[in-house]
Amino acid sequence: MSEKNNFSVPFRRNYWLTIIILIVLAISFANYSLMEKHINRANKVRQLSFELIQELRQSSDDLSRMVRTYIATGNPKYKEYYQDILDIRNGKKTRPEEYHSFYWDLVTVDNPSPRSDTQQKIALLDLIRQAGVTADEFNALAEAKSKSDALASIEYEAMRLFETNDENNKIKALQILHDQKYHLAKSAIMRPISEVLYRVDKRTINMINATESNAFWFQILFIVLGGLLVLLLWRSHKSLQSILGGTVEQVQSQINEIGKDNLAPLQSVTKQNEHTVIGWLAKKQGELIAADIKHRKAEAYEHFRNHILEIITSNKELSVVLESIVQGVEQLNPSSLCSILLLDDTGQHLLNGAAPSLPDFYNNALEGIEIGVGVGSCGTAAATGELVIAEDISTHPYWAPYKELAASAGLGSCWSQPIFSSTGKILGTFAIYHHHAHTPNNTDIKTIEQTARLVSVAIERKRSEKEIISLAFYDALTGLPNRQLLQDRLKQALVSSSRSLRKGALLFIDLDNFKTINDSLGHDIGDLLLQKVAKRLQACIREGDTVSRLGGDEFVVILEDLNEKPIEAAAQTESVSEKIITALNLPYSLGTHEYRNTPSIGATLFSHEDHSIDELLKQADIAMYQAKKAGRNTLRFFDPRMQESIDNRVSVERLLRTAIDRNEFQLYYQIQVGTSKQPIGAEALIRWVHPEKGVISPLEFIPLAEETELILPIGAWVLETACSQLKLWQQNECSRDLVLAVNVSAKQFRQADFVSQVQEAILRHEINPKRLKLELTESILLEDIDETIESMNSLKSIGVQFSLDDFGTGYSSLQYLKKLPLDQLKIDQSFVRDLLIDSNDRTIIRTIIAMADSLGLDVIAEGVETEEQLQNLFEKGCHHYQGYLFSKPVPIEQFEVLIEESKL
């Protein structure tokens, strides 16, 4: 015993010294690692500080770029981006994810923002403060931020000047954004930012250098301790040989044999070596054999698991995946029978998932069984969420009601594990049966738990695939096919029609006045209405037809397999549409509200002939708008002539825009005379002189110009040309007293800068404003009469005259008429035309003249073509005239000849 202790003393001493050195070595290494972490953390803080400071600099550059682009393009989207940059920087708007320096480089007018919001509102200066900058550095950055805010006021001023629509102001706005003052202001922003970047960089590098110096000395200590450890290990080797029970080579040889999976029995060990390493190897041999068996089973299960995961990621049905899992576990454990039961949608009943080895009568008996404690192993596991082990079914209390059923199926034991989803919800159970009573070991418990998790993965993966398909092809609100699936179905319908030669129809349905319900009752009620509409539409069509929601309150229906004859197919389409209209006209119960709504339906037929999907949708959309125009709550079919009309309109609009650029317009002048037929003025009438089509009447292009806002540049050109002509007339004795009337549209008049446009034109051409007469239509009285009167008074104050054109044909309110600073009422030619044969027209003219006299206004009649009309108007008190009796509208050269002849 004393000899044994003598052998072990050096080893124990060396052992503890080694432990101590290892501890010191570990502490040294930990300190070295900690310093490395400090360096990494300092670098990260430095990087974060740099990114945030660079973001402050970049925000200033982005603001300049957005305001310049806005002023260059006039696109309001860039002004919106400008405000977004300020709001994000000031913490008034949530910061997008990965909001780095290149973020606004990815944003264009046509594309959405590249990153979604983080739902975090925080000012950039607060983020910089949190990043760990010093107080001096933060104050410098705050100064830069303040100067950037000051520069924003200059940029706002530039945008304000640009939005006045005055060319001089636009030029001034551009100058503001490019002059020396602006660039000096930008430099004042960048200078403190640059200084802070330098200070942060220098401060961080100094700290890193100091930390690296300390880390170097810990490296030296680590090396010294390592050398000492090697020495102690060598001494330990000597003392270890005494307790190995043999040479190191002998022990190594035996360990190598075990390492090669050669687990044959080792040679017998003498009693003297019983407590040596060789003796320990002999004792552990049995344990290694058992571990090898366990490892082989685990490896087999891993191969099985990987195989199942491959099946899960394939396109196979869930039932196939579950059956593969059951069969795989049964192959790994030949004495077992496995079962998977799934909870139904109520979460209260079990349904068969997979149990191929269990008898059919047994599976049928479990189908739909209600879960609960005491309902066998599976029913109890599903109810409690815990593993249930019935080692002997014949004696277990949970199986009392089902012992005869289990005995008939030859089942002796059942272990059931709940199947949990990733959120903890119970999906079903996985069970392992044996023909005889059987108690599970740890490996069995691990197998059943792992398999239950594998089943959970399979169930959730397949359900996720279904959800992805639903999100990709179906509308989330109504569950109807979305645009993508609609296009696919329509493509299939076209192919089917080409094979069967039968017609199909496309219905474009829009709910009338849907915006009203959203505005009055809220979007929740609006969504509820859309869901009810979707159900009613589905009830109106056949099984093979399709109802789709495009978005908003727009639905599309595809009707297939209609009659081959167009008339019969149209009749079938009309029948379905009437059914839809009737269904959608029924009242809706929306929470506590009862609401009625109507649809407008556009329809187009398609057949085996070539049709593109976009063309059909466009045709149905056009037809729907025709239904809107027809009074809503009705059906309209697409008419090819309607499409031709729209195409012509697009063509004319394109030519009209070109005409503005090419200056293809010309003013014609129609003389206005007094009682003695002496010229008193003229009305300027625009003509479009197309290089190929010749002179185009304003009746063909003015309405289109009104709709497309092209009337604004056209109206500005007319005003400018008229003032230029008045300037020339003032220099001629024959024409210096003539008054030139210019027609002004309501849209042109309501421009914010219209008054200044007229004033500047008068000053620029140095004309007598009393010789300029603006003819306004009664439509101008329909909106903001007070602003209209204010604008008219502003021009009236400098001498400009006003005439109310087409008087009596539109909105004539004496209440407003008496407030307007008018000089003249113009009797519309529709009253003059039938003056001699229609007593009503004579009465209207007489009333207009009397009313003008009472208001102190002049009267002029247009459309005078005969001497009889002239005489009748004169007798009623009208003394100024315009019409073909005196002259048609003519170019300026012919008009001036006409004036000179009248003076002879």
C-alpha cells in the first residue's frame, strides 16, 4: 500500500501543478480574448458611429438631390421623398430597414421603396448619441444638423418659387440651389461632420492600440505558461507509467483495437493489474459493445430521418409522407406497429393520418373519436399534451373501455406522444404499439419524441405550402382568385374555346359608389361588403366558371362553354349578368347597418379567334365605364366602334401635343360691328393648321384639350398672340380703337397665376388693357364664385373687359350675375338662329337685352346671318353684332383688308 502511494505522489503533485498552470493559462487566455472582444466592440462602435454620421451627411446630399430633381422634373413624388428624408431624420416617421447611404439611390418614382418600415421612430441625433459619441462630438454634429435644417428652409423656398408656375421664378429656384451661398451652406454642414469623423476615428484607434499593447503581454505570458506546462506533462508521463499496468504501447495497442471497432474480448488481466488502465479497459469493453449497438440504431434513425425530410420537401401529399414515417419507424423496430392520428379543425376529435399495419376495423373504430382523459393512450395524450405510456393495455385504466377492441387487434401495449406545432398547438398523436406488454427504455422514449417532432415538421411544411399557394393565387380578403390566377384561367379558357369553337364571356364588375361606404362607415364595413359580394357572385355562376377580385371593388367573371353563335352567347351572358345585378341589389346586413349597393357590368365575348388577355380585360373595362355613363346598375357590351373611337382620341391627343411643340396653331378673327356695320372689334378664334390634314376646327380638339389639361398651354399661347396683335393694331390708325375678344376656359381662368399671366402679357406688349376683352362661359360660375369675382376685379381694375359668352345656355344665376364685374352679355347663336320663327327665342332675347340694360351691360349677338335677323335684333335694342352676315372667321391678313375696306 505504501509502495502504491509512493508511485502516486509524484503524479498527484504534477497533476495539481498542471491544473494550476492550466487555470492560470485559461485566465491569461480569457483576458486576451476579452481584449480582442474589446477591440472588436470598439471597431463595431466606430463603424456604427461612422454609418450614422455618414447618414447625417448623406441626408443633406439626398435632400439637395430630391429638391433639384423635383424642380427639374416637376414630379411631386420627389417633393414627397424630400419630406420623407426630413421626417425620418427628425424621428417623425419610421426608419426603413437597412437605411444606409445608398437607400435613396434605389428609390425611383415608378418603384416602391426597397425596404419596409421598422416601425421605429427615432431622430438621427438620438441614434448618434446612443452610438457613444462624446459630448463635444455630439455638439458638433448637432451644429451640422442645425445648419442642414437651415439649408432646408432655402430648399423649401426654391420649391415654393418653382410651384408658382412662373418661368422667372423657376429659373430663380434653380439658381438658389446652385449659387455660391447654397454651396457655402453645404460646406458649412460637411465641415463639422468631417471633423467629428476624424475625431471618432482617432479616438477609437488610440483605444485599440492601447488594448493591443496589453494583449501582446498576455500573449507572452501565455507562451511561457505553455512551455512550463509541457515540462510538467513530461514529468507526469513518467509517473503515469507506474499506474498504467503495462507499457504505453500495450495500452495504446488495446485502445487502437477498440478504436477500429474490434470489440473482441481483451486478454485476461492479472489481479495485480486489476486497478490499472488495462484493467479499466477490460471493464469498459462491455459498455463499448452496448454503446456501439446504440450508435448503430441512432445512425439508422438518422438515415431514416433524412429520407423523410427529402420526402417532405418533395411535392408528395401529406398522407404519403405520414405513411412513409410510420413504415420507416416499423422497419427500425420490427416488433412495433405505429399510428399517426390528427386532430380535426375543432381540435376535439382524432382522424386517421397513417396506420398501415393496424387492422382496418381498429382504425375505423378510432376515426372521429373524441379526445379526453381515459380515452386510450392517444385520446389522453391529445387532451393532456403529455406522453402516455400504457405498458400493459389489459390492466391500464385509460384502456378499460377499449380492452376488447385492443385484444381483437392483438395489441398488448401502447405509448402515445402528442404532436406539437412550432407554436405549441397540439396537432395529433404518434403512437407505438406492441403485440405484448412492453416497457420502453430511454432509447424508445427518444425515438417516439423525435418521430413526433418529425411528423410536426411534415404537417406544418405541407400546410405552409398550401398557405403560400393561397397567398400567391388568391385574394386574402375574399378568397377569390387574384389577378395572376385570373390571367391563367383566362388563358386556359381561350385555349378551350379554340378547341371547342364555343364562345366565352368576360364580365368586368365595379360596385357603384363604393367609396361612399368606406368614407361613411369605415373600411371594416367596406371589407365586409366585399366579402358578401364575393359570396353572392359565386352563387350566380356555374361550377366551371371563375369569379376573381382584381382589387378594390373590381371583380371579373369568366363564363365558359357558351353557345357558338354570338347572339345566343350574348343572351346567355346577359342572363347571368341580370342574375348578378339582381343578387347584388338585395340589401346587405353589415353589422348594425343595412346597406344597398348596385353594380355596373361591362361584358365582352371571346372565341377561338386570336385575343390577348390584356385586350379582353381592356374591352370589358371600357364596356363597364359605358355602363357607368348609362346610369349605373346595368350591363353594357363592348362595341368595337367604341374602341375605334378611343384609339382615334389617343391619336388626336398625341398629334395635339406635337402641335403645341411645333406651333401649328393660328388665330382667325371674326369681325364684330355696331349698328352702322362699322367694325368695333373682333373675336380671336383658334385654328389648328395640321401639315397633312389642313385646318382642323376647334370643335374637334378643344374638348380633348380641356380633358387632358392641354388647354392651359394652348390658352396661354392664344393670350400671348392676341396681345401681340393688339400691339400691332395700336400702331395703325384703322385698327387702334378695335377691341379683341379672347375666349378663356374655366380651367385656364382658375389657375392660381392667371391674373399675373394677363397682367404680365399686357405689360410685356405695352398694350391698352381696355382693348382686351376676356370672354368667359357660364361654367365658370359653378365653382368658387368668390374667388372668380376677386380675380375678375383684379383685372378689371387695370381696364380689362369681360364678356359672358353663350349667355342663357347654362348656369345663369342673377344672384351671382349682379356681383360679377362684367361689361357685356353675349347672346348665344342658338337663340339667334330661330329668332324669326320661334317666339320663345324672341322672348329669351328680349329678356336678356332688358336684363343687360338694367345691369348697365352691353349686349352683343353672335351667329347673325341675315338682314332680317339683324333688323329684329336692332328693334329689340341689341346694337352690337357678330356673324357670317358680316364675315366668317378669317386669317389676320384677310381681316386687316376687311377693316381697311370698311373705313373707305
